[in-house]
Amino acid sequence: MEQILQDKIQEAFQQLYNLKINKPELQTTRKDFEGDTTLVVFPYVKQLKKNPVEVANNVGNFLKEHLSHISDFNVVSGFLNLVIDPAYYIDFFNQIYNDENFGLTPTDTGLKSLMVEYSSPNTNKPLHLGHIRNNLLGHSISEIYKATGKPVIKTQIINDRGIHICKSMLAWQKFGNGETPESSGLKGDHLAGKYYVKFDQEYKKQIQELIDKGVDKDEAEKQAPILLEAQDMLRRWEAKDPEVMALWHKMNGWVYEGFNETYNNLGVSFDKNYYESETYILGKKVVEDGLKKSIFYRKPDGSVWADLSAEGLDEKLLLRADGTSVYMTQDIGTAIKRFEDFDIDSHIYVVGNEQDYHFQVLFIILKKLGYKWADKLYHLSYGMVELPHGKMKSREGTVVDADDLMREMTKTARDISQELGKLEGYSDEEKERLYRIIGLGALKYFILKVDPKRTILFDPKKSIDFQGNTGPFIQYTYARIQSILRKAGDLIHKPFQLNNLQTKEKEVIKLLKAFPQAITTAAEQQNPGLIANYIYDLVKQYNSFYQSIPILAAENENERIFRVRLSKKVGDTIKNGFKLLGIEVPERM
């Protein structure tokens, strides 16, 4: 309809005023005026040197005469408010009613794939609240792109090597006394994280001991024996020392099992895993090749650097003096490997805004190396998740653990649901599943409804409120619709004839009509929050309709049938929209 209107408006100006205009922008009519869509004529009256009300009336009469779907119009100053005939909305609704995937485009489009990287954890600690935002964003963006018809490959790079990994390994070796996930009852990633914290505690203790002996603080931080041992372990790892490799394989194996359990509970998955322990080798080779071609340079101490001063940046370390690699080296190798492995035309890195500079440098270096696809690399930079008491710190053990948070959200949902006392007839298993759906739905919605660029101050209690712009509020509306459908029985399958719509019915259909565009815009802006807030707007509009107009109690059977069908379509759209966010919906609440 928008395209038809735009074409006909261009035709109107051509015929009425011999004026060729660009495609006009249409706005949703303000709620205090009658109409469905509005044309602002002020941009054209300057060229015509005519009264805006006169121009708007002339164009309105032209449209009403030439378009059967325009039933009326009104003019307020230079605003032409067009009223679209209810028959158009009824026809549109009938067209989409049986399409359960309305708004979701089939993926067989012939387009090249897009790769989305997210999660990318370190194997020295469990996933935390920050990882939850990362995973939810990555998973949701992937699903949104799929819904636009773009094939997507979901991937993660597992940071399974480096000094931080050696710190956990060394601390376990020195203080663990053979502790395992089985003997301790801890998930493997939690066990590794325990010893990462233990290393930091011992490191600080040794620094203080050196300072007490008169050593300068900066020197003490470099010479603490446990740090020197960790650095030696990293060198032995890169030399493939059998003892170090055996310990590395054992502890990483524990961690992978822990990660997979967390991912499964969170409802995210990956099509392909990459490992830094593999990709850094390719990265080192590429850096060494770049050194030979004078793209990079070596300092007197043997370290290798990229000079980015011509790009307005500084120097970037690529290989340390002892030949060991850094994150940048690994990311160079990983990017190249991915474009070798898959026929992709673009790549999105979902990584927090603390790494903005890192990705700016990575993309420049890849361009310097001559990779044309470097122009198709994007960094979806998102804000941190903060708590009332400030930032989280893994080394100090002051993080909100992802597993603990998901359990706490489920527990909070259980407590609230039991207070409301609406679960008679549920088995214990059904209740627990519902608590999990509500709790995780609250968590995911609270995080995803916010523009990724913004920092989030996470408040679990606010997220699980059953009123307002929350996941449980939307889930409750979906459950209410399912209750209506159960009560309606076979009524929904009967044919109906309807010639008119009440305003609130039309407003619901107009929002349904906007679903495909909401998905397209969310993909373009890489912002799942647009889907979340679209669904919230739809739910608010539906609840206004539900509270104002009888559905099953309507006297006219045609109206009853239509309103039940309208309810079902809203429910389908909530379910599809929430699926893009990775959120489940309950049949009853």
C-alpha cells in the first residue's frame, strides 16, 4: 500500500502541477487526527508557491478518485491525512492469516552467507553476565538476519591458549591437589575459574612480599615468581611440552563440558567452533610473511609491530620479543581461516565496546595485507552490563556467574508464580518448565530490549515484573490469547464476512502489517531491541483492543470469528518475534 500511495502521489503532482517529485515520505497519522497515513506537503509548496491547504486538498481529491482503498481524507494545515478503507485491512489480514511464518522470509535466497561471531570465551573461567548479553545479541542478530532471507553461519572463537590460560593451569598444578569436577562437584569451567582467582591471590601476595623487601612496585609486578612460572609455562606450551600439553587438554576438556551446559540452558548454539590454539599458528605465519614484505617491522628486541601512524593510530604489537603471539595475531589468522573455510561475503564480530580500538586495528591490518574482504568486516560494538556496585572483575571473583544468574531468575519466577497461585492442575515438571520459561524470558527480554550501544544497569527484580515493558508481561498476553483460543474451540475455523472494522481492530492489523519491516530494520541496524519493542507495542495495542471490545461475547458471530482469528494472529506474531530473541512462550500462565 505504501508503494502504491507513493507512486500515485508522484502521479498526482505530475498531473496537477506538472511537478516531478522524488518518492515522498509517508508518516503514521498522529493519534489525535483521523487517518492512517499522512503526507506532509510543505516540502512541495515552496516550489509551487501555493497555499499548503489548497495543495493538500487537491492531492487528496486526486488520490480518492484514483485509489479505491482511500475512503476519505482530511487536511490539517499542510498535513494530508489519508483514511484507508477497512476492506484493505480485512483483505490484508485474510492474506496473512494462514501464513504461520508471516514476516519470516525463507532462507533459500541464493545470497552468500553472513558469519556472526559471538561468545568467544576464555577457557580459564566460566561465562558471566557480560557473556550472557554477548550470546543473546549474537544469537538474536543471527536469527533476525535469517528471517530476512540471509543465510547465517554462527561461530565462536574459543580462546584456549595464552598467559591467562596458563595462570589457571599453574595454580591448579600448585594448589589443586588433583581436584576434578567429579571430586569437587563443580562444573569444569567453574573449577578452572576457581584457580584463575587463586593465581591472582597468590600473585598479589608475592608482589607485596617483594615490596616489603624493598623492591619497586613495578619491578615486583614483573618479577613475582608465580608470574615468571606462568610465562615459562606459556613458552613450554608453544614448544609443545608433553607435560604442559597433557594438563592443557585435561583442563580445557573440563571447561568445554561446562560451557556446553551453559549454552544449552541459555538456548544458544554454534555452527562452527574455532580455537585460538589452532588459528594463532596461521596468524604468526601471516605476520612473518608481512614482515618479509615490509608491511610490518621488527624492533631491536625482536618483537614485531605494525606502524599505523599513517592511519592516525599508533604502533601495534603482533609478536612479542620471545616470539609468542598476542590476541591480534590470533584474530588475523582466524579471519583468514574463516573466509577460506566458508563462502561468506561478510562477517560480524559481536564484541563489547571495550574492544573498539582492537577491531579498528584488526580491520586496517587485514587491508594492509591485501585482503579485499576486509571491507566486509563489521564490529557490533555493545555496551557493558553493570551492576549497582559497579563493574565485574574476573580475577577478583566479583562476577555475576551466568549459571547462578539463570538459576536465580528461575527461582524468582517460581516465587512470584506461587504467590499469584494460578497453577492449579500443573504437574511439578510442568511448573518447573514454566518457571524456567518465565525466568529466562525475563532475563533475555530485559537485555535485548535495550539498544546494543547502551550500557545496561542490570536489575533482576525489575526484569521479572509482570507489568510494563517486560518479558513476563508479553508472555502473559500470549498465554491469555491461548486461553481465548481454547475457549473458542471450532469457532475459529468457520468462515466469516466483515465489511467494517472498529478503530482498535484496525490499529492491531496495522501493527501486524509492520512486522516484516520491523525485522528488516532490526537487521539493518543490528538491533534486536527494535523487535522487542515492536512486540511490546503490538501487545499494548492488543490489550487495549481486548479490554475495549468483546471477543467471545460479541453478539455478531462474524465479529466473534474475526476477533478470535485476530487474537490468534497476534499470538503467532508474538511467538515468531520472541523466537527471533531466543525467548519461549508458555501456553498457560
